[in-house]
Amino acid sequence: MDNDAPKRPDVTVIEVPQWQGSSSATAHRLRAGARLLAGLLPAADRRTVGVADRAGAAALAVNARRIRTALEHVGGRFTVTIGGDCGVELEPIAAAARRYGDRLTVVWFDAHGDLNTPASSPSGAFHGMVLRTLLGDGPAELVPDRPLKPSQVVLAGVRDLDPAEHEYAAAAGIPTVGDPEALVEAVGDASAVYVHIDLDVLDPSVFRSVGLPTPRGLTPDRLLAMVTALARRFEVAGLGITEYEPARPEDQDLLAGLVRPIVDACRASVADLVEPRARAAWPAEFSEEHEGWLLRHTTGVRRRRSNSAVAPPAGAEKAVRDVERFYRERSRPVIVQVIDGLDGAGDLDALLDRRGYRFEAPTAVLTAFTEDVAAATENATAQVGIDADPAAWLPVFGELSAYTDSEAVGSQVISRIAAPAGFATAVLDGRPEGIGLFVADTGWAGVFCMAVRPERRRQGLGAALLGAGARWAAHQGAHRMYLQVEAGNDAAWRLYEKAGFTQAYAYHYRIAP
């Protein structure tokens, strides 16, 4: 396969071999369990947090501070926290709650509710209090600065609640679900989910390497289906996998086939959300589906996104010859967009490589919180206006665009945008010097067509355009933003990273010989 293919988006693994929160007689195995779990993700950026060597709440507080420090250096990458006991999830979930606010829901996959307080806990072990602590009722030194609300919690696969936990969950209205459809419905209109998995959620008939095995659990297939259903509907803000006490080789084999698909599904959640919005924001003149493939063609437009095919999640090879026929009948090159990390992408890339398709245009998709972009660009001084009507904007677009197909793009693409669009123009000394296009769609806003006159670059116009676009997006109810940038565009990368954007995923194109 072509060795120039872009690296997959980074995944950071925070390995925390914490044992102090467990009531299990075999809690010492959690240290080896954390190491083995992290080893199932060899391509990840792996960071091991050293834990205190003593027991007690003070040790847990030390561990939490060390986890928080590790999280502060992740840099926006998708993060998987590996335990250790469930207490390792305090800081990752607290960080997600600070980041997403009330838009976050925590889905707690566990045999137990972990909803006890120090006063109600039969065992006194912290791993049975973690979720209640995140909700604001726990040891004072461990309660987060922004506790969750009960409406932000869904229990999944839970089947063993102590009486006090049952009473609290019922009074607080925390739902318990056991299938994918009910889970998605219970999460409701949240923007993002944090997925916590205590491996004792699995049924002990198939997996016994936990300290507290509990009958009537989920099968591995059901667990994967539930996590996948979440990832296809919501942005996954983070993932934690805990409580592995290795005892049987067959359990390690089971995890080897389960952990990677769970991580891949969660990491791909942003692509599943952004790509349909990006296609709607940059519509093709002709678009049709054929055996799961999306075939796009736009007369007169040279942009790859306007004239390329997108493969189905799996089984892409089934219709490759039909895809090739579609484009050749229209005298167009055969171009396939390959989204890295999605199900089947590696097989598709290998297939196209064998058929002689050349690799081209590695591109990153960056995302940011709208409020962060607005804050990062608030000192930009250039005057920027945003209109809903593209009439005055299109001539400037034609003048500043680096492409020769701007007239066709205006008539065949921009005129077809159905979602709310903001056409931004930066003005200096009474002259248009920079442009940007922003398209809002159900909580997200895309950034397109950013351009500044060469002689006006590095004067803050790009930041001013992004800031105006972020404020416009916020008025449209979009709390998240996305954009695409090619791998070699260093100046654009610097601008976007300074404005708060980080890489979420990547794609590239394959072009037939």
C-alpha cells in the first residue's frame, strides 16, 4: 500500500493502574489489567500515570491530581482512560463536563450504579461511589468543581443496585437501559456523551476477569452495538474502560477483539456527525446512491469534494467497477474520498491501491467550540461584515479564490446551499481584502472558502473572519465548528490552531489511473 497515506488521528491512552478504590479481594490484579488493556491500542499515544503507593482517600486525591495533569497535555486528541478501578474516571469526566457543560451526558456501562455515598456504602470502597461523587455527593476532596446533574446520567446494563442507590436513582429520575434504541432515546438531545465502561457490565458466562462478576450482564456484541449506536448519533467526548482483573487467557482474547472496535467507533463519532453536514454545506449538482456508495458530480467545478465518490462503511469493493463507469461516462476522473479510521477504510484503501489509484490531497478535519473561537479572536481589529445574500460576496470570491472555477462554484454549489449561510467579507481601507463562508446545520457550523489577498496576509484578517463567523454561528445555535485543511497548508494550520481548532479526523483521495 502507498506509504504516503496520512497517519490516523491521534488517540491518547491515559493508563492509570489505580487499585485503591476497589473492594475486590484481588484488586492487585488491576495494575496488570491496566497495562494489558492499554497494550491493546498499540498505535495510541500512551501515557502512564504513576499512582500513590498507599491506600485511602488522600491517595485517591493524589492520583486524581496526576490524572488531571496528564489530561491537560492531551491537546484535543480523542482520549481513552484505562483503569484500574472506576475511580480513575473522576477527572476525565469532570474535564468533559467543564468542556461541554449541560450538553454532556455520561453513559455509565456497569453492573453496579456506583451511586453510594460514604454514609450509604456497604463496603466503604470508593469505586462504588464514583458516579455519586461526580453528581456532587462524595468525599469533599474528590467532588468536582462542576458536578453533573442527574439529568446528565444514563445507566446502561446496570443490574445490581444497593437499596440506597435504587432509592436515589428513582428519586433523581436516572434511567437504566439495556438495548441500543432505548439508550439513544434516553440520551435524548445531548450534544455529546462520555462513555464509561466497567467490564463487569459483561455477563460472567463469557467474561469473568473482574472483581465483582454479576449475572445477567451484556454480551460483548450487545455492548459494542450500544456503544456504536451512541457514536453514530452523538459526539463521543471521551471513553473510559476499567476494572479488568486478568484471570483467564480467554478473557484477554475476548478483549483483543472488543476494545479496538469500541475505540474506533467512539473516535469516528465526529466524522459521522460532520461529514453529512459538510456534504450538505457543499452540495453537488448531481448526487446519487448506488449500493451504498454516494456518487457526486458537479458540472464545471474542479474541486475534488464536488466530484468524488464516498464508499459505504463496509463492502466497498462490491461496486467499484460501477463507480468507475459512472464517472467515465461523464468524462470525469474517478476520485474516491477515503475517510481514515472509519469501518472498512483500510480495506478500501488497499483495494484502490491494488487497482492503481494514486494517493492525493491528505486533508485534516479540525473542530472547535464556537465560544473558544470567538474568545481566541476577540482582539482581531479588521472590520468584517456577514450577509445572508451572496450577491455582493461572489465577485470578491471570484477575485480572491485560488481556483479557476469560482464562477461555476458560485452557480453550481453556493447557490444550492439550503442551510443558513453567512457570507463574510473583511474590509481594510474601504476595500474587500478577505472572505469566508459559514454554513450552520443543527448545532454545527462549517467554515469554507477562507481567502485573504496575498499582500494582506499575516495582518489578522483570517482571525477577524473566524471571529465574525463564530459570533454568527453562535446566533444560529451552533456551539461547534468544523473546517477542512490540507496537510501541507502550514499557514492555515497555524491560524486555525491559534483560534482553538484541533484535529478530529482525516481523509484523503484516491484517483484512478
